[in-house]
Amino acid sequence: MAAALNRFISRSSDKCRPFFQLLKKREGFEWGAECEQAFQDLKKYLAQAPLLSTPDPGEILVLYLAVFEHAVSAVLLRDKGPEQIPVYYVSKTLLDTETRYLPLEKLVLALRTATRKLPHYFQSHKVVVYTEFPLRSLLRKADFSGRISTWSVELSQYDIDYQPRTAIKGQVLADFVAEFSPTVAPQPPTRQERKVEPSRRKGKAPAEQDALEWKLFVDGSACNTGSGIGIVLFPPGGVMIEQSVRLGFSASNNVAEYEALLVGLNSAKTLKVKRIRVYCDSQLVVNQLSGEYEARNEKMAAYVEAAKSLLNTFERVCIEQINSGQNSHADSLAWLAAAVPTELKRKVAVDYLAEPSIGRSMDLILDVNQGTSWLDPIVEILRDETLPTDKKEAHKIKTKSARFWLSPEGKLYKKSFTGPYLLCVHPEMVQKFLHEIHEGTCGSHAGGRSIAHRAITQGYWWPHMQEDAKVYVKICEKCQKFSPMIKTPAEDLVPLTSPWPFAQWGMDIVGPLHKATGNRKFLLVATDYFTKWIEAEPLAKITKPMIERFVWKSIITRFGVPYSLITDNGAQFQKKFKTFVPNMG
């Protein structure tokens, strides 16, 4: 019943979920309170369900999407001024793997489900999707997952527009949209973020406290030449403070990490810092201070106790684990202290050199003002959403633009499912690219197909790459002079045996064969030398009149008088037959 009434029920998969769960059980089928409540709610809904409507040809339709924990839904509507009339309800129960999709991926899945179940509406109408989420930018983003990329190409064939959701018109969508944004349960802190927070003092709001928070990056390094620590302290809105300290004693990496933390906290304490956020790339230090790891020896336990004692002197402290790439500044200072074998204090000034000291060896001059090309319409629709006035051309450009991506710098890239994005080359720059790849500094004068493949592997693309590369190779002077020559000796040209179709035929008799209807046991066959076309006729007797009739009916009347007929000079092709053929023309 639910399957038959699916199009009339809003969020049918969510409403019928208790039934689906019950039907999955092979044993212990029991109609419980949850199923009874769902059944009563379904009857109540069908008793007051709104009537569905049929859209007019060319009418713009409206689509709302809903995402829930175990189902996605969509409703297609007609916008009639003060009210919105439903056209079709679509709902899908999520598979176990689909329940683990990201929320925005589930939203795109709901849209894809609607297009697959209602393709006739999407192909004949423009559909406006009202949503509070950035679906347009998501489908055009460069770093999305593989399934989003596939769905983006699939959805690009339809005329779909995305607009912010406005006020709901009427009670039809009240329940559908009210539960559109499910509440998200608070997540526990991950292993990459451990907080050590003493009791927060009263008197200031959390936002104001975060604005006064200092940031401390610490790192330690131990090597054969010695040990060192690096500290970077960022005050709120102030000047960065750096410290590079060489340890005068032998220390392991873990000891160096703890020393960096203690020295950094002491420096912050000296500056009378009250609120601080510490970033460290040592998993051991962060987890021991949070209590998840236990110190196994007395030395580590002493460091943990000293660090916790120092942390309690601050009003608010937060310790987070980051990766080494995010802590590169402090890591460089630690390596500097560990690599310099001296006990003397020193200051190292770091300057900035913008240009090479020897100057540029050559200047590269490029055309600044490039003419119009195939890139311009795609760039305009991706940047400004500007479409041509012609409807067919606009649909063509919009479909093609889904395969491209515009970077923030204004460069156009072609999307790729299995490889990196390819930079689109302007037509005026194609010859320069081919010259550099074919005969440039690292050019090997390869063939056209190899040049096109090399351009793709280096991250470039333009239409008709192989054709342009083949043409360029043909006009390369060095390739014409020094390319390998064909060593096969020349021979006289052999004329064609049949210069045009149906000019020369070969004819022969096959048989006797097993008797067929009409006592036929011979087969008269004629084959054209040029087209290999075959004409055949079964015969009971192979007399000269029958052969003449076959030539007249099957060859001359259909293909014209042949230039020559080749036979094996059998008895049937002698005397009268030789005079019959020349008389035909």
C-alpha cells in the first residue's frame, strides 16, 4: 500500500521506516507499538493529504529537499503566487553506507534521487531548488569527492537553478521543511584536540575571552649534534615572539618536547598571560596531559606533574595536537638550536630578498591582450552566471560548463575523474606550447600522439589536441630532414584490376548439390571484383539460355553493362554466350 501511495506521501520513507525494519526480520515477526503508531499516523495523513496538481507545459517548478538520518526526501511544487501546490513527492530510504555520507552529500543525493525518479519533469521544465545550503558552489568546487563529481556531471544535463529559501507559502510544506535541518548532537573531543581547562572565572563572555587568548606553538628536536627547542608565541593583535633555545644536556625527543612546553609556558607566565591555547605536534605530550596516556617512568611523571602545575596557574588553558606541517615554524627554530654547537647567545636576522642577485637571464614576453576564444562563454557562466540569449546555445554552454572549474585567480581548468585538473590553454598559446614540448629545451621531436599525451601529463588541455599536434609535427623542418626514412625499395605501381564498382564480374557454377525444391541442384554465382557484391540463383539445369537470363536479370538490369565477365570457359560459357555479351554494349 505504501509503495502505491508513495507519490502522495510527504517523506514516505521516513514515515514507513518502522514497516521496512519489521519486514527485514526473517524470524520473530511482531507488530509492535512503533508500527501501530506509524500506521495510525499514516492513515491520519492520508485523510487530509493535499491534492496533487499537473504542471503546465514550460512552467517553472520549485523543488524542496529534506535530509534525515535514515532517509532523504524531495517535493516538486508549482508556484502559484500566494500558494505552492505539490506535484510529486519523492522519498528514498538510505542504505547502510549512504547513512555515513556527509550532510551535504546526502542533500545532493536527494536531488539526484528526484531527477532519476522524475526525469520527464526535469527534462521539460526549469526547476528552481530552494535551499539554505551552498549546493551551487558545492557542485562546482574543485576538491569534492568522486561521487559528488559524478553527480555534478549527471545533474548538469538539466536546467536546475539554486536560490536561497524564502518564506513558506501555505501549510503544505510546513511539516516538510520544519524538520529539514536535523539537530546535530555534540561530538566528544577527538584525539587531535585535548583540552585542559581549569575552572573558568566569571565576569566575561566566552567570545570576549577567546578574543584575549594567546597562541603558543612549541616543538623540540634531538639529534647527534645536540638538542634544541623552538617556541613561537602569538599575542592577540600583537607582535609575534620567537625563541630558539639549545639544551645543554642530553635529551630525548620526548624530553625536548616537554622542555619546549615548560619554557613556553614560563615565558607566557612572565608576560602575565591569563588565557592561552597551546599547539604541540607530540601525541605523547598531549595525551599524557589529558590523562589518556600514563607516564611509565619517574622522569616522564615528573615532567607531567611540572607541566600540570604550571598549567593551573593560568585562568584558561587549551592544548591541541597538530601535525608537523602546521608546526613548521617552531620546528625550524628547534632544529636551528640543535644544529648550532655553541653555548653563546646570538641573534640571527632574517631578511627578505625579492629578486635574484644576478638579475634575470632572459625576459619572457607574452601577449597580454588575447582575442576571444571558446573559453570566454564558459568563464562568463562560471564567474558571473551570464548565459547567451539563444536558449539552445545557453543550454549547450551550461551543460559544457559542468566539466570545467574556475579558480579564484580566474584560470579555467578541465575536470578529471581519475587525474588532476588540467589547465585550459588559450588558442593563441597552443603553438607556443607545441613548440616547447616538441622542440624546446627538453623536446625530443616526438610524434603527434606522444606530444598530446605529454601535454596532458604536464597538466594542460585544449580541444583537438591530437589533431593540432599531428599538424605541427608535419610542418617541423627538422623532423622532415632527419626523421627515419622508409627503407623499402620502390616498385612500379600496380593498376587496380577493377577501377570502379560493378565493372568486372567473376562468374562460376557450383554443384551438383543436394536437390532442393523444384529439383534445383546447381547454383550460379557472380561476384563483383571491386565491392565483393554477390549475386546467386539456384537452377535445376545449367543451360546457355538460363545463364543468359541470369546475366540479364541479375547484373545488367540492376548494375548496368559490365566492362568484363570472367569465367572458367566451361561449355555453358562458350559460343552463343560469347556473342551474347558483346551485343549488350
